[in-house]
Amino acid sequence: RHSFPTRRSSDLFPSHDNVQHIRVSKYSMISDYLYDDRIVMNGGYQKVIWDEYRRQFRRAGRVYDRLIETLQVRRISIVSGFKSALSLNKRGSNWEECFDIDVIPPLGVSLDDVVEAAHESDLVAHADYSGLDDRVNIRGKPCV
């Protein structure tokens, strides 16, 4: 397995939209949750309305921090997260009700370890992997 770098390139984020630098937790910023293959391939960027999705990003950050601390690792690659309307070709985002991220653990950490650590958080509704790839999907409980 390998790690994926977090993409923070200026071509993904317009200069007038500086929310990507907002820290949402001890170990993560908004930009960590914005990578989307489709957007990168099409040369676009993720548009985040901070006031609309603040709770979801903070919750995702709290779960991410728990993973880092529980698994005692420096980093876990977030390979899928927030998807804007531009990416989904529809109104809204995939985080309307809750966060939804895919992570790949570093070498030496099993997918089962990640699932178990995620389930320790009261903010997680679902954590599992398909067995077809090396990523764990973690979905949060709805922000009510």
C-alpha cells in the first residue's frame, strides 16, 4: 500500500476562497478533505460554503484526530471527502447531512484497525471496507 499526498495546489482553490486553510481539528485543515479525482481531472476546484458545512468538517476532524491518536500514527491519507455540486453535477454536496470520507492507513496499520478505531467515536455511523481496495469508508452520524 502507499500513501496519497494531500493536494493543496493553487490550481484547485481560487485565490478569493481562502477557507481551505481553516484548521478544523488538531491534525487537519479543510483542504485535507477536498481532494476529488474528478475535479482534478477537469481542472476545477471545490467550492466550500464554510457556514453551511462547518459542523460536518469539524466532526470529520474530530474523528480524524481520534484515528491519529488511537492508531498512534503521524498521518492517515484522506483520499475522498467533501464533494461539491460541481463534482456531483447536482445541487448541494455529498455532506448535506453528514461527513463521508475514505482513508488509507499507512503501512503497518490494518484496515480492521482503522474500522475499530473509527467505531470508538460516537460521531461515526458507519466504518467499513469493501475488500476490493485498500481504503476504509467512514460516514458520520447526521448533524441534527
